[in-house]
Amino acid sequence: MTKIIGIDAYAVHVPRLYVDMANEWPVIRAPQLGEESPEKLRGKVMSGVGLRKMAVPDGHEDAATMAAMAAKRLIDESGIDPADIETLAIGTETTVDQSKSMAAYVLGMLETHYGKNLQHVGTPQVQFACIGATYALEAAVNQLRAGENKRPYSIVIATDISKYPLRSAGEYTQGAGAVALLICENPRLLELEPGITGTVTRNERDFFRPNWSSTAVVDGKYSIDVYLDCIEGALSEYSARSRARRNGSAPSSIYGELDHLLFHVPFPRMAEYAAARVFATLWETDPAFAPVLHEVRATLDSPDDRRELQRRLVKTEAFKTEFERRIAPSLELSREIGNVYSGSLYLAFASLVEQAATQGLELQGQRVLFCSYGSGASAKVFSGRVAPRWREVATRVRYGEELRTVADGGRRVEIDVAEYERLHGHVEVGSDAAIIGPPRSVVPPRGEFVLARLGETTTPKLTDYGYRYYAFTA
Ligand SMILES: CC(C)(COP(=O)(O)OP(=O)(O)OC[C@H]1O[C@@H](n2cnc3c(N)ncnc32)[C@H](O)[C@@H]1OP(=O)(O)O)[C@@H](O)C(=O)NCCC(=O)NCCS
């Protein structure tokens, strides 16, 4: 019998600092971006793109400290013994080293913090833009299914800092954060369905980051098209495999069997574009929604104009109602944090669980579709069923509350544009330049992992030039 493997728990770490997209930022950027007025830019970012706040890492944070914070939180909240971890895998496109796996740095931080030797833990780093963590999750799950684990748990962490050049169209889709997932047999939260994942890979230039650059190069509009095409391809394979697995006994409509659809969310509005493409595909064979689709198609000058079909579809009441029910709850965290690249699909999952728990909704037994995408480009579509003990996990986390600002009695601190630009512009070390090290912190760290310093020595006795030293501040 196939083992039931899935997500037992999750933990999210978000930097405390943020830029409020409604305040000073649009006032300063509107003239620089050639926008008509701050109000127009504010409207575009908050409604057109969907972002309220953008999380910014402080001087002592990087993708590795964020990952370690998420892992520590996951371990503490789940009450597991770190010695019971088989694999700690990281999916990231913000690597801190061109050679060493970030997961080894993270393991080192956990060893120091818990006072345990964890050298038995496997520590791969998987890189493929925003889909890296999904490939890491797939490997961790398959390893468990194959019975290769000697210990009950694996941890998969998605950690990233989304960074584009200042004064570019990408700037207002930045963010930062890490999501850690606890993977095991008979999970409390989500049982992943085996044998039906759909995968697509195309060699594309929609988004990449050359080795010499700290910011991504993106062809924004093209990246949206590639995203949609790859998701559609992966969904088609997912649908075909789902039907084949049931030997033709499955109903013709895959849509009717899905309760929630989660997307990779580089910016919240992207979920609407993706939903339009996915609904337009799945509704073709759905008895309840095919008439809506055919009605919209009948209004087109050219019945093959898919872009226009999708634009009109999102305006229908049917679309709005379905979107509100099956997708909107997954976007709340993203609006408050911004793009967390490889973690954004799993942040959407956390958002769904949090929203359901706080609103007293029932998720047990519901089927969740995951649409993962990474530029460059690859997509994976897979699904899972919410497990009976999901509420046990959900009531412990409450990340919505964590996102409250200092003004509202929470922990988040708003920074002004000058401070944000200082942190954004910091370069740790030039190729032959002297080591500069981490920038000054805005909020002194307490109770967290920090990047303490970069090594500066090249002598016969010690060579650590550029090596990253991490610590935990009490
Ligand atoms: C997302 C991105 C392409 C937006 O770029 P942009 O040049 O600002 O795009 P637009 O001017 O078309 O504006 C975006 C939306 O806001 C809408 N908008 C503009 N001004 C508005 C306003 N004042 N109020 C409400 N909506 C507004 C536009 O109509 C558009 O919506 P539409 O697609 O329904 O037409 C850009 O931020 C980017 O490149 N981001 C990074 C790339 C990325 O994340 N790619 C995803 C693949 S992983």
C-alpha cells in the first residue's frame, strides 16, 4: 500500500521591516517612474498589482538567517527533536554562496542553538527560480515514499529576498521571507496525492539573475505569458494523469473536484491572471461552468482570442464568486509581505490555512491544487487533501497576528524610503575589494539568528575570506 506522506506543519518567517506602499514610496517614485501622480502609482501598486506592504530584510538578515528562523520556529512549534530530521533541504534563488549549500549554514545555526550534533542530516540546496522549493519538496516526499529515511522527519525550506533595481517596474513586486515545511508520514495538515503531478520545462529568458548581479533581470509582461503557458501545460498533464489513475472512472470535470487553487504569487494580481487561464481551461469540461465560458466566447470578435476571453471572463459574476471562494483566502499574506519567490506558493497555503482557522471554516477532506512556477522556466501542478488534524496545526501559528505593525501592538516596523534604499544598495564585498560586511541594522536583533560577520583572513594558518559567520542573539 502507498504510504500517506505530506505536510505536517509549516512555519513562516518575515523580516520585521517593511515599506508601506501607500505612504512615502509612491510620492517619491511617481515622478521618477514617469507616473502621472502619486495617487495613480499608489492605485496601480495596491489595486493593479495587489501589494500593500513590502517586507525588507534588516542589515543582520539574509536568506540563510531567514531560513534558520523559519526552521527554528517549525521545530519549536511542532515539538520535534532536531535529531529526528533526516533531510533539511532548501529551495532558494538568493544563494549566499556560489558553492556551499545554504542548508549546511542553516544546519550549523540549528546545531549551535539546540546544542546538538546533527551531522547525520542531508542538506541539499535546490535552485530553479521560484520552483526550487517544489523540486526540493518532491525529492523529500519521494525519499519518504521509497522508504529510504532512517528518521521520521524532513524539513523543506523556501527562503528568498526578491530584489529588482530601484526605480524599475519590478521594484514594487519585491519582498522577503522564508517558509519551512515539516514533511512526514501520516501528516496532520495535508496528505499529498501520489502519481499525478504534471511537469513542464522550457528553456526561457523571462527572468534570470547573472552571477555578477544582486538584482534580477526580468521581462515583466513576457514572464507573465511564460508563467501562464507553463502552468497550463503542467495542468494538462496533471488532469490526464488524474483521469488515467482512475481508469476512466473519473468525472469529466477536474474543476468540480477542487476546493482550493493555490498559485505561485509573485504579486497578488498574478493569481487573477492565472485563475483566468486555469478556469478558461477547466471550465470547458465542467457542466456547471461551461455555459459561462461559451457565453463569454460568443461576445468575442475572434473566438480564438484567448487573452480577450480571459479579460472578459474575470468580469463575470461566476468568476468573481469562484475566485473569492477558492483563491482569495490564499492571497492575504502575500499582500502584506510581497514576493518571497520560492516560498510564495507555500505562503499562499499558509494564508489559506490561517484564513480558514480565523474565520472558523472547515478544511478537512478538501482538495487543494498547487500550481508552482519558476522562471527560466518550469511548472509543476500537484494536489493534496487537507488532513483531519489540520486545525491542531493552524491554531498554533496565527501569522496574520505576527504581521501587525508596532503601531497596532505588533512587531513590524515601517522604514522610510531613504533607509530602504540604504539597505537595498548595500553590497557585501566586491570581487577584489576589501570586505565590507553586513550593513548597519535598523532594529537591533533580539532572539534571532544573525549574520555576524564575513571572514577577512587569508594566511597559511586560516583562510576564511568571505566566509559567513552566523550567531544567535539572545
Ligand atoms: C507585474 C509587472 C509586470 C507590472 O508592470 P507594470 O508596467 O506596472 O504593468 P501595468 O502598467 O500593465 O500595470 C499592471 C496592472 O495595474 C493596472 N493599473 C495601472 N494603474 C492603475 C491604477 N491607478 N489603479 C488600478 N489599476 C491600475 C493596469 O491596468 C494593469 O492591470 P491589467 O493587467 O488588468 O491591465 C512588473 O511589476 C514586473 O515586471 N514585476 C516583476 C515580474 C514578475 O513578477 N513576473 C511574474 C512571473 S514569475
